[in-house]
Amino acid sequence: MTNAAFAALHRHGFVRTAAASPTGSAGDVSFNIDQTIALARDADARGCDLVVFPELNISSYAVDDLLLQEAFLDAVEAGVARICADTAALAPILVLGAPLRRNGRLYNCAVIVSRGEILGVVPKSFLPNYREYYEKRWFVSGVGLEGLSIAVAGRNVPFGTDLLFEAEDLPDFIFHVEICEDYWAPQPPSTHGALAGALILCNLSASNITIGKADERKLLCASQASRCCAAYVYAASGPGESTIDLAWDGQSAIYELGELLAESNRFDMEPELCVADVDVQRLRLERMRMPTFNDNAVAAGHPEKRVRRIRFAHRPSFEDVGFQRLLRRFPYVPNRIEQLDQDCYEAFNIQVQGLAKRFTTTSGKHLVIGVSGGLDSTHALIVAAKMCDYLKLPRSTILGFTMPGFATGDTTKSNAWALMKALGIVGEEIDIRPAAMQMLTDMGHPFARGETGEAVYDITFENVQAGLRTDYLFRLANQRSGFVVGTGDLSEVALGWSTYGVGDQMSHYGVNAGVPKTLIQYLVRWAIKTGQFDEDTNRILDAILMTKISPELIPAGEDEEMQSTEDKIGPYELHDFFLFHILRSGQAPSKVAFLAWQAWGDVERGLWPVGYPEQLKRSYDLATIRKWLEVFLFRFFQISQFKRTAIPNSPKVSAGGSLSPRGDWRAPADGTAKPWLDELKSAFEES
């Protein structure tokens, strides 16, 4: 498969949405029509699939009794016809706002246009008639109007609040339309639209601006997108509307599952399109995982039975039109700048509280931790130190053991000792080499033969050391009335990168097992930044962060290079990315590869965590991403579940999920990775 074909967003379940902020007018219909057509052409040039305009954008909103003038309404209807004619060759669906007459009544409507054809008209359900609003003076509510039609611009088209719009040639492109006040209601019409199957919820809004109202709109958009497992596209009227009594800011925004994807500039006289690629496939998959959502549909009497699905041929190009969405390279790492400290505080203290509860309910007097000078044991140790502070216990409650083996480096060993001393715990050292050599000798291993032995560094050689370390920790816990704190993290649990049984796979409590490697790195940085410990401790933590990740089980070669975990199994930053999207959303491997390529293909594009060191920023091409994704799929689905089946207790930390068989992930230990590897292979073989 060529990169150009693989880069087509439609292939991966995305729909490009836009919220339009045209320059308004005080009732100049011709001007409004020109603005609408110009923005529609712009949206077409930018590859948009769906464009939502503000409420009554064709007539203008703040025109009061002009809405009851026949000539004015005739101009509006003629304007709709002109838009249809002038946009017939354009690809985007246009959701327009217009006052329309039917059966002796006037309705505040959304007009949905596709390639010059009107698919349907949706009337506003809830008409504000309080404070500055007097909509009931002109309009009639659309509540209860179902199964009807309306004559508009020489066409007879579906009319009612029961309309859902669905592309017949682009999976999951299903949208619902409501208007302004509708989503201020306790039960917005879009709730029923979502329960009936809509994945994108559209809101045409006028909504004059007052102090603090922008935050209220954001809250409503985010909460509706979150509750409905949907995207919410919101477009409000901007400057140019009449300011005789009100002002307008042109706030537009696009949310997905409560997360802001894009927003417009406010108080801007220039017309604007707020554009974002919505992951409708992810939304559908999220609903599959949410019995509450589907139970609500049952409780509501299955709204899908009461809607009319208006199907249309969208004719997507399936070409590379770029990607209008910022992806988080580190999906497990908090990315809200204004909430960064709070999010890290929560993650850290989830671990502290989990460990404290377990410690207080055991008969032990000590925590026993193997301290290697590596990242995971460092984080487990500082969590344990904070737990002692939390319970008002001396840090000497913690018994730390560094256990050098055949490949232990001076740097990590000195860091381990420095950290134990800085934190004020009880530190001891046990050299495991004599015991390991005795075991290797008893086994007849080549490394133990003769005076010098052979340089055979196989899995047995590695696991003898890893197993002995854990064996010592358990026996030390027996001897010292303690329990063993596991240090292995979520990334290692996912990849099965641990020694099973009497090895680092086992502990009495796995404090890190819900925290991926990338989050552990960032939490340690956060601990330094926020002064959780003293300056000496911070200096040691910073040195540990800069140390290559290694199990230190194989001696350095002639180049004196230390054994590297990431050289063997791949970068943890990619594996954590793969894990999040596969575990949390169930995305197909080809989709995950596409997302990783968009997030990691260019150092300058995408979101880096705040304060991430410049020297650590890396990029990966698509071939590299595919290589390590294949490794991930094989290890995760085929060879590691038996270790997860016997995982020790550990607290869930991230909404991205945990891998406990008692919690987020249940799978057969004798499964196969073939369906996932085949899907990825076939995606790259397509012509």
C-alpha cells in the first residue's frame, strides 16, 4: 500500500467536520447567501464532509418582526434555492439555518443540503421566551412533528424532529441536528438522536454573548458529547448580527467524547471554518463498550424505531486530504495544561492510597522493595515513601535491597544507593552472583563451565538472575515481617516483559501495574517539578530519568554498550500508544498504525507533554511503526496473557484501562494474534 492511499482519513473511520462562522448581517439575505456559498466552497477545498452553520444564518437571527414579513421570507426561500444550485458540485453536507413556512406556521429550521439536494428540514424544538428572547412571538415549536414533509425551494422534502441522516457509502457517518436552545433543555433532542444511532450531533446556534456564557456553552457541548458517546459540532452567530440590544462572539467548537478538538476565534469579523477530523469509528466502538448507553436506549423505548433515517450518497474521495486533528503522542500522560498538576497529583496518589490500604490490612511491618536504580523501582520507591508520609510512618518502614548481578552497571547501582539514602529508607545490598553461579553450575549451564565459562547469555541466564532477585525479596519479606512491593509497570504487563512465577511478574502488591512506562517517566518529572522531595532526591531522580532502560541481565559487549530493552522489543513510547488505542477503543491495527504515523511521523506536529525534554523528542516513519506494532500484537495477543492471568493486585490509575483479569481485560491465555497480524498485513498489501 502506498503512503498516499494509507493516509486517506476516510479509510480509517474519520469524518471531517466543520463549524462555520460567517460574517453576519442585520437581515441582508443576499449577503448571507454569498457568505454561505463562499464558506461552502472553502470547506469543499479543505476536504470537509459536514459543515454546520449558525442558527438562521440565511435570514440573520436578530431581525425580530422582519421574520413575519412575506417578502423577507420569500427572499430566504429563494436564497435556499440559490445555495442548492451553486453548491451542487460541492462534496460537503451543509446544515443551514432558515425560517421556513409550513401549514400557516413559521418554524426556526435547519436545512440539510447534499450536493444541491435538500435531504430534510429539522424544526427547533425548544423556543426560548425569557429574558432577552422572544422566539414564540414568531416561531412555533417542532415538538411532536414526526413523519411530515415540507415544501421548500420548489421541493417537497422530509420535515420533523424525527430525522437522522446517514451516508450510505461512508460507514458511521450518521448525524443528528438540533438548534441552539435545544441543548439547554434538560433532555436535549440530540440525546434521542444519539440513542437512535447518530454519532455526530450538530447544533446551529445564535446565542448572544454575555460574561461567562462561553464557558457555559463549552460545558454543554463537552457534557453532551461525553454522555452521548458522540461528537458535538457547535456553530454560533458572530459579529455582524444586529447589536441593537445584544452582542455576538461567533463561538464555534467541535468536541468528541467530551474532549475539545477545535474551536474558532471569537469576536472575529472575518469568516472562519473551525475544522476537525472526528473519529466516528471510535465513537461506535465506545458505545459497544458502554452497556449504560445501550440500556438507556432500551429505557427510552428504542428511539431508533421512531426515527426516519435519511440515507444519502456522500461519494467520499478516499484520497489523502491531510489530517485535521492533533493527536497526543502520549495518550496516558495528562495533557491539560491548566489541570496538569491536579492530574499528576491524582495519578500519584491513586498509587499511594492503594498501597496504604493494602499495607494497613496486612500483618506486615515493612515494605520490601528491590531497588535497581531503574525507572520502575524508583517510582515504586517514591510512592512507598509518600505512603509512609501519608500514614505518618517513618520511612525506615521501607526495606530497600539492591541486588547486583552479572551485568549490573556502576551508574544504576550508585543511583540506587543514593536514592535509598536520600529518601531515608533502610538500604541493604545482596550480591546474587554467587547464588546465580551455583544455580547455573547445578544446571550445567555453559556460562558456569570451567574457570572462565562460555559467553552464553540465553533466556535461562537472564531468568536465573531475575528469579533469584524475586526469590530473595519474598524470603526477606518472610524474615522481616513485610510484603513485597512489585515494581513492574503496565507497559511490561502488556508486552509480557517479565519473568513469570518466581520473577518480577510476581509480588504481594503491584503498585505500578496500572501505570504505563510513559506516565511513570512523566510522574517522576512532575515529582521533581513540584518539589515532592528535597533537592538531593530530585537530582538523583533526574539522573535516573536520563539512564537507558535496561534489565541489566546481560554483560556489556566489547563496545561497552549496556543491554537495551527498547532495542529488543521496541520503544515504549510507541508501545504505550499502541496499547491505549487497542485496549481502550479496540481499534484495528491498521487504524492504530495510521494514528501512530500521524502522531509520531513528524517531531514538529502533534502534542508533546508540557515540559518534555527537547533532547528526547523523536519521530518514527511508517515502516518503523509497522515493525514494532507487529511485535506488540504478537506479544500482547499471543504470548503474554498467561502472565496477566496471574497478575498480583494493583490499583487502576488511568482511564486508558488496566490489564487485570479481574478488571478491564479478560482474554484466553492460549489465544492467537493471527487476526490482528492478518488485518495489518492486508492493509499494507492493498493496492
